[in-house]
Amino acid sequence: MSRLVIISNRVPPLRGRTRAAAGGLAAALSAALRTHGGLWFGWNGEVTETQSETVSIQREGSYDIATISLSTENHEEYYNGFANRTLWPLCHYRTDLVAYDRSFGVGYHRVNSLFARAVRPLLKPDDIIWVHDYHLIPCGTELRRLGLTQRIGFFFHIPWPPYDLVATLPEHRELVRALFAYDLVGFQTKHDVQAFLDYIVEETDAVHTSAGKLSCFGRSLSVAAYPVGIDAKTIASLAAQGEAKRHVARMVESLSGRRLIIGVDRLDYSKGIDRRFSAYGKLLERYPEHRAKVSMLQIASPSRMEVAAYQTMRRQLERLTGRVNGQYADYDWVPLRYVNRAYPHSALAGLYRSACTALVTPLRDGMNLVAKEYVAAQNPQDPGVLILSRFAGAAYQMPRALIINPYDEQSVVEALARALSMPLAERQERWEVLMASVSREDVDAWREHFLMDLQSSSATPPEE
């Protein structure tokens, strides 16, 4: 059986380091490697003064984790630059935040070439290669240049934007052309697939082959939607175990009989946290009966704090927290608890279970696994209510959530009021439908569906 090789920007935590940060997706990919055997390659998180091409390899059970460091220049231009100041805001429809800096693009391609050169000696002729996310779009092209002919798949975890937004990139055609080095490209939703196809129709001369592929730039490519799931069984089990119960007890004690609304996100402008805080403040203004009867907990783990937009957002959220609490708090009640730290899944499972409502309101999101984790962590006898943005990829799979438009503050306020007053029978009915979907379309189904399609695809020869 062919080995599986995963290439991503970061790798899961190595043995001997904390594994709290390793989420469900990393666990699912690790499970695939344990089954198939193979290799996971990526950046080790270390930044050095000069670039080394030395690869460190550590055995992790039945597979290897191979890592490389990045120089300060490469980290700034590739990671902080093109990946997170160009592609990330563009793919989340924030062209006002996009930095069109040519040096970022140069660094981006340089690091993708570095990754390809570093991993190439570790590969075997029959390996199946799976490259992940927006950081590594050109990696397939660089691997083909080094002579690889085997099947290579690519999964794009974030939203693919409309073609006219893609076209704002100075080198957009070259970026899309790089995707045709792969045999299979997966997106989160059918909406993303259609946006990609719209670009192909408008900007290229691609044709559909008899095999259902796209043919362009001298290669054929399959494109499909593969919605990422979670390990629902594990989350449900964690929520019912001792450590989660301790967090539940601690949370319940601190609430003093009040109900809890929860939000859990990375600190990112795409998550709509500022609008969420404003809507919660409006709930307390328009529905005074909820004052001192409910509290909101927002967990926002810091990320990319070297980027100015994230620093600005953090200050903005701190001001909004102070405004809501200053207007409505009492000496024995803090309406809004805002926490800048990450928690392990065992703690999050307990906090999810403690909350009567989850407020998941991204302005644009590839999937949003928090929505699914909240559902999986609920007590079937007394489940909470999920309020979910229509602009999260998860909304396509979770229509029994209360679907809202995060740009419409009144709709969010009304959804909160409805969730807080929803009868038990309706909460249970909605939860049962949501839980069935989350369990059926879990992370194992996502992984196996993609790999099955990749293995059955026919590798096409490199472009001349």
C-alpha cells in the first residue's frame, strides 16, 4: 500500500511538547498516517537569523514528522507577508486589509520552493502526497519541477473568494495555474467550488474533459467539495468525562445561577467578534429581563500578533468589553468575560456543555469547527442552542441551527432572545438533527472521502 505524505505549514506538536494545541484536524491526519504509514512535513515554528535547509526527522509511532525552520526574512515575507497579509484577508473578502507587496510574493514562492527541495529526498515513487492550505499553493508546482509524477492532492481550508476579488492579485493567474499541478483540489463547500469555477470560466481557456476534469495549462484537474468535520465521538466523550465535569462545575459556580452564552475563536477579524459584542450589548439594552440573568464568555486565543490588523482588533475588543461592562455590570455580575488565551479540548468541551447558547458569527469562514464541537459536547437531555452565521461553511450542513446574518445586528439580537427562551422540546429536536449530521459527516469521513478520490484519480504528466 502507498505511503501517505502530508505537507502543511505547521506540523502537530512533537513528543515531549504540550499537545493541547493539537486539534481534531491534526488528530485526523495523524490517524491517516498511522493507518497508511508515511510522513508529515512542515515548518517547526522556529525562526532563525539565516535560512537552513537542514531537515529534522522524529519518529511518531508508525510515521515520521520532518520539520524545517524559517529564516527571519522568509518568515516575514512568506508567513506574516503573503500568507497572512495578502491571501488571508483576500480570501475573507477584506480587500481593504490586503497588502499587495511584491516582495511578499517573492518570499512566498521562495519558501514553497524550499519546502519542495527539503521534502523531495524523503519521498518514495509511489507515495500519495496531500498538501494543505493557502500557505502552500505553489508547492505542487515546485514538486513537479523536481520530477515528481505521482498523485498529489491539495486541500484549501479557507474560503475561495469570487473571481473578481482573486483578480485583484497582481499575479492571480500564476497562483491559479499553480493549482493545476495537483491531481485533485478540494474545497470546503460547493460555494467555494463554484467560485473557483467562475474564475476558470472568466480568466482561462479551460475545458471540461470527458472524465469530468478541468483541462488547462497542459494538465487535467479534478475539483470537488469535501466539508471538514470533527471527531464527534471524542468531543462527546470528553464533555462527559471527569476533567470536563470539573470545568463545568467551576463555570456553574462562577455563574451563580446565571445562564451562559459562549463564543470561542482565534483572535481574527474574520470572526466578527466585535459585531458579536455589540449585538450582546443590544440584547441587554432591548431585553432588560436578561440583565443579571445571563453572562457571555468570549474565548479569543491570540494569533498573528505581529500583523498590525490583529493588534488593532485586540485593542478594539478590549474597548468594546469595557463599554458593555461599564454600562451594564453590577458589583456581583460581569456581563461580558473576554479571555485572551487558548484552552485544551477537555476544558472547551466542559465550557461548551455549560453554555445554553453558542454564538458563532464569522463574517466569512471556510467551515468553523467550533459550531460542530459545541453541538457534539451538549447534554442530550438539556442541549443548548447554536446560533450560526450564514457565512460559515458549516451553515450548509447545519440548517437546524439558528442561522443569522452577522451584518444584521437586529437579527443576531433576536436570535439570542429566541435561544434564551426556546422550549426544551424544540432544543432537543434541533440538537438531534444537528448531532446526526455532525456524527455522520465527521473528520474520518472527510479524510477517507478525499483520499479515496485522490487514490482513484489518474496522475497526469508534468507540464512541459
